[in-house]
Amino acid sequence: MIFSHKTRYAVDTLGAEVLRQVAAPVTEINDEIRSLAKSMTDTMNVFDGIGLAAPQVGHSIRMVVLGVPMDAMSNPPSPGEAELLPRMPLVLINPEIISAGEEFSERDEGCLSVPDIFAPVLRPERIVFRAQTLDGVEISAECGGLLARCIQHELDHLDGKLFVDRVLPGEKKQIESAMRRLEKFGSKHHYKRVCTR
Ligand code: ZN
């Protein structure tokens, strides 16, 4: 009987067309959007992610969920981390980066859509972003640390970009064969990874 209550969660993987599309703005926060936000949050948690963008679950719209853990808070925290990490998981609708700082940092990234591949990506250390929450409230914050990186990674998804596109050429060579294997595997399995819980 227990088995009949299982839910199937799926994430689109490298090779899926939806990951390469520029996503459309959300025009109205309705029940459909709220229900998608809920299933995206569940999917992120099931796969142990810290962020997930709507295109990764097959919806080409500008919405992301973040689940950056409290223990990732910088010391001292940026204003955005102090304000937003206690509110995770957090849904961002039509998020935009308004400005980025001039300092860059490099850190290994991974992605639920690019399983088992990790590589360093250079990104601005601090950003200011704005978005709407699921309640339609406009928020804006200056963020650093893992939160700033995660927001940049998730917003890339909304423009059809993946972190592997940003890996520097020297490092890229090391992941190319793994990426090819992943795309080959994906073409057999419809570019989806599935988890049933
Ligand atoms: Zn990703």
C-alpha cells in the first residue's frame, strides 16, 4: 500500500532542449505557479540541491527556488545572506541581477542537471538582485558568499546557460569526456534523472 503513495520527481539533464531556451517571464502568480513552486522545492530537496530553476523541471519560465543552508553564511554575512538565509527555501519570480561587483572568486560548482560533474567557475563575488516572492512582494538585496553564487547559477538557467559553459578552457578539457558520456546516456533516457520517493 505504501508504494501507491510514492511520488516521482524528475530533473532534465544535459542535452534536454528546455535547458537551452531563454525562459519567459511569469506574468501572473496564480495557483499553477504556486503549485509548480511547491513541486520544485520538493524536487530540490529530494535531489539534495541548494537551488533549482523552472527549466530544470521542464518549464521554460523565469522562476527559481533556493535552498542555501544557514551554515553557508559568510562571516560577516552580506546583507542579503543575513536577510534571506533564514527564509529558505525561497522562491524567486522574475529575478534579475541589477549590478555585480568587480571582485571575482572561483569555486567548484555542480548542477542537478549535470550530475556527477564538478568544476571551478569564476563569478563576481557580490551581486545586487531583485525579484518577486511567491506573495508578490518585491525584494532586493546585496548578496555575497554561496548565496550570490547560487543566484547567479540559477539565473543562468533562465537564459539557457549551464555552469559548464563558464568553465575556463583548461579545466573544460577535464570534464569534456564526462559531459559526452552524460549526453549519450541522456539520449537513451530522455535527458531525465528520476527519483521516486
Ligand atoms: Zn544548475
